[in-house]
Amino acid sequence: MTHALQVDPHWAGTRLDQFWMHHLGSTVPRARIQEWIRAGLATVDGRPCGKPSLRVSAGQRLTLEVPDPSPATVTPAPGPLSVLYADAHLVVIDKAPGLTTHPAPSVEGPTVVERAAAAFPALLTLDGDRPGVVHRLDKDTSGLLVLALSEPARVGLTAAFSERRVHKEYLAVVAGALHEPMRVDLPMDRHPTLKTRMAVVPHGRPALTEVWPLWQAPGGQATLVRVRIHTGRTHQIRVHLAAQKHPLLGDAVYAPGPIAAMAPRQMLHSWYLAFAHPITGQRLEFRAAPPQDFWDTLEALTHRTLRLGITGCPGCGKSTVTRMLAEAGVPTVSADAIVAQSYLPGAVGWEILRCHYGRRFTPSDDAPVDRTALAQAMEDPRLRREVESLIHPVVRAEVAAFWEAHRDAPVAAAEIPLLLESGMAEDCDLVLGVFCPDELRHRRLTDRGWGPEQRSRMDSWQWPQARKIRAAHLVVDNSGPLDDTLRRTLAALAVAMRLAQGRRQRLLHRLRHFLHHGAWPESPGSPNVSSS
């Protein structure tokens, strides 16, 4: 059938394929119109035109020869197919990862369309080598896919997808910590040099993606997100998230090698699909749980060590509790030891103080920092804050390296006196506060040779004990005999171990709740737990 039209001034400057897509009433996918144009079935003012991107001009006479429908060329291939819904007009499938949507010259093995043709012979009455396809999922993307089984349904669904009347949402696991919702409105098209890839390009086709974080892996190495796409560009989610420095785990095309190696495939799953039935108008809504490899990747992310920060006021017994944890097999590190090491000649702390203060605290090239002179100078609040701003990042970096070195341990502990004051508590999963009544604590400091002025000065540099204890998740009372302190420390460790082991169960419970209800349950508060 030949269609012939003259270009109205209103359509001047429109691409040839877009012109025909509109004037055919969105009954034919744009890709198919482009195929016809490239095949020489279009003319402009009587001359053949094989360029879909040609901009038309007012007054031009256009023709397009639309071939008669031909039977589908698909060969049915019986095989596993997870069908969630089917009627005379459409079928909704939960696609397994590794399964291509439709046949193509480069595709080996069965496809969704070939398996669907075996289960639903009506598919073979539709036109072409992609019968029933109204949208696609990448081969390694799992989840919800709808196929048309009748021509009226294909026309209606194609129009619904084109006009953005289909609600599509995905679950994805992305690299890094994503704390806030994100709206990505970046145009996309083929990569300028790598034609098998897509890319964000200045004059590409509009593409809009919305992202909401649901759960963050310990250490912030990855985030589970919910994604809604308002346009259906090829590789849209993968390209948009990579452009925001949050590529998908397992994405061998758009993620750096170490991130691509974190999962067996790109961690993208089409979990939610809602649309009006193209024939009856009934609203259809579907949800699909991710496949096992998705769950396995999330579970692996929960295995990172539970990072326990230990803090308390001077003389409370932090070092005693830390030593008891070490004797129980917990990897430990001390901020005081880190500082002492960094103050050795030529070490990073020593170099920083030499750079900022000359020889004031490092008078000799082969001697450590003069900590007595430094402590006296830090009685000036301004200088103390300055020194802390220089040295705390050194401690933080070393503690981060300690966490990473022991990432496979169930629990690791860092003793940091200024954990709360320095902001390093945000690097920990739990804060353990060591409590000792002030009178007993001061008596212990006196026994160590601390005078009243030194005690007062050191206390003034920290939060009051009551405030520290309120901010802790776990509390060990160190006011009694060492046997009692040991018992309480081991009780706190048992709590921490249970919390570490419970990570997976909590995540899986919350994800199942989300899949059932469509809403992520709020995290419960973390009440203080006293080990008494």
C-alpha cells in the first residue's frame, strides 16, 4: 500500500521517519519505518530517499510504500518460559537473564520470541522476524516483558509505549553510596565512535530516568536502587547511571573492570510493569521477584565486616575492652597507636606538623614529634582545632585501610577516643561506649600520674561522658572487677555478632516486603543496648 502526502509548513524540519511515524498513526514502530526507508520504499518529490534522518521541507511531496504483512519467520523453540499472564491478545513473561528477546543475525540459541511462539502459536500470525515485540530487555537484564499476540494488541501496546503510558520500574545494584533520589535527564544516542554502545550526547534523543535508593551495602560499596524510566532508549538505565558515576555491578560494557567483576551479569531486573489492556482497557499490574543471581549478589554485599567503633572518656577502660576483644579473636586497631606511628620521624603526621609549624613540634630531623610541647600548645582552642583538622584525616585513612584489610571478618573494632567528636562514627556500623563513673575514672587517671589540670584539659576536649554514652549503640560498664568487664565485653561482642549475622535476613525481609507492597519499609531505630 502506497501512502502519499504533501508536507504542511507545520511539519517543516521534521525527520522523515518521524513524519511518517506520526502520519501512520503510531501503528508502526519507528524502527520498522526506518527499515522501509533504507530499503528504498520512500520518495521525496519523486526521487527515492534512503535516509531516515532527512529533514523535510514545506511543500515537498512524500510517498511511502508499506509492504503487505508477511508471515512471521520465527521458528518455534519449546523451552522454559515463566508466564505470569496470558489471554488472546498478549502474554506477560518473567524473562530469565541470558535470554535474548528476539532473533537476530548475531544471536545464538533460543530467544523469548521463539519460546513464546512454541507456547502461543498465535504469535506466528503476526508480521516479521520480531512478531509481538513491543519493547525489549537486554539479554542479561531479567524481569517483566510483554508480547502482543494479536495485531490490534500490537498496535495498541506500541502506541502505549511510544506515548509513555506504560509504567516501567526496575531494581538495580549500582556501585558506590547513593543517599538521595536522583533525576537523570540526559539526551542519548549511539556512541560517536563505538557503534555497539550508547552514550550521553549533546543532541541525542531525550531520555529521562528517576532513581531512588533503597538499601546501602556496608561500607557504601554498592546501593540497591529502584529505577523508573519515562523513555525507552537502548541501554538507558545502564548509560544514565554510569554517567552519574554509579554504574551497574556486573556491567561489562559501561562499568570499570573491578565493578563489572562484582556480579555475574549486569544487576538490572524489570520488577514492575503496569499498563491498560490494549483491547479491554483494564489496568494490568505485574510484579516479579529478582532471580537467584540477584539475591546472591545482594547477600555477598552483606558479608562485609561489621565495623565496631569503641569510644569513651579518658580513664574509662577503652583499651581494656579493646584488648579483651582482641583476645576473643576480633581484629582491632587503636587510633592512639596510629597517631604515635604517624609522629615518628618522616611519617605522615610528622611531615604534616613540620610543614605547618616548622620545627616548633619537630625540632630534630631524627626524633619523633615533641608531644609534650604539642599538648601544651593545644591548650589554645584555635590551635587544637587546627591540629585536629590536620591529624584526624590521617587517622581516618588508616582506620579505613584497617576495615578494608579485615573486610571478611564478621566483626572488626577500632578504638578511637574522639570517634564521635571527629565525625568518624559515620564510618562505623556500631558505636560501643565504655562507661566508668567519673569519680572512679579520675581516680584511675591519678594512679597513672595525671594531675587535676591534665584531667580537666583532656575532658574538655571531648564530649561529656553522658552525651557519649547516649550516642552509643552498645555500652560496656567498666566500673567493677575485670571479670565483670570481660563478661560484659563478651556480651557486647555477642550482640554485635548477631547483628552481623542478621544483615542478610533483614535485607531479604525488607526486599520481599518491597516486592509485595511496592514500598520499602523504614529502618527501625537502633536503641542503646547495655551490656550489664
